[in-house]
Amino acid sequence: MELNILNLSQEPHQIPTLAKWHQAEWADLNPGQTLEQRIDRMQAYLSSALIPSTFIYKHEDQLAGSAAIIESDMDTRPELTPWLASVYVAPEFRRKGIGAKLVKHVMLQAKTAGVAKLYLFTPDQADFYKKLGWTALTDEYYRNHRVTVMSVELNPANA
């Protein structure tokens, strides 16, 4: 396991920072959700269950990014589960491979748990995920944004 990657449950005091980052980045995809609601919702990520969980990346002692595995990330696609979500790297840490490490970590955790396939949606990072083995399923509009829905096979025998 990557030494810089921890489960958020090990450092719950990071939730307010993560929530601020996620709110700033994706508030338009979650209309009407307040920062306080996001902080409250993130408490669910502190259980021992894999789904939902959030993994954080720390550079030295500084929080640098996050990635989560959740049950569902698009209310218009309830048949698809589970999802990679909340992949975020703080601006000062971008282009250093941290996002890829976080995505690969979630993929490994899911594969180890026997998950056959993971899903995600992205408004603007499809090329990033393609480089990590993800396949585009469709392009569609979600909450007034054009997004690419993608998947990755983890345990094809379990599909």
C-alpha cells in the first residue's frame, strides 16, 4: 500500500478541508447542497465498510488529495454501482501523479473486495481516466453539464 494514502477514518479531522475543496470544485453538480450538509454527509465515510469510504493522500504532513468509493454517484443511473467519486488533488500538488495513485488505490481496494466493475462520471477528465484503463460508456447531460460516464473491469469473472 502507498504509504502516503490513508483512509479518511484514520484522520477524520480532515473532513472540513476536504468538504471545502469538494464544495468549491463540484457545487454546481450538487445544486442546493451547503458546505455543512457536505460535512455531515462525509461522516458516513468514517465507518469500517469499504463502501462508502474516502482515501486521502498526504504529502509530508499536508493533505494533498482524495478519492472515494461510493454506492451511487448519479441519481439518474441507479443501476450502476459502485462508483469512484470525489477524485480531487489540491492545485499545488497537481501534475505529480497523485490523482493517478489515488485512483489506482481505490481500484485495488475494490478489486480486493471482489468488486467486478467500477463506474465514474467526469465533466472534463475522460482522457486522464482512459490512461488508467477506464472505458467511456456514454456521454450525456447530468445536472446541466455534459459528462462522460466510464467504467473499468476489475474482476471480470465476478461480473
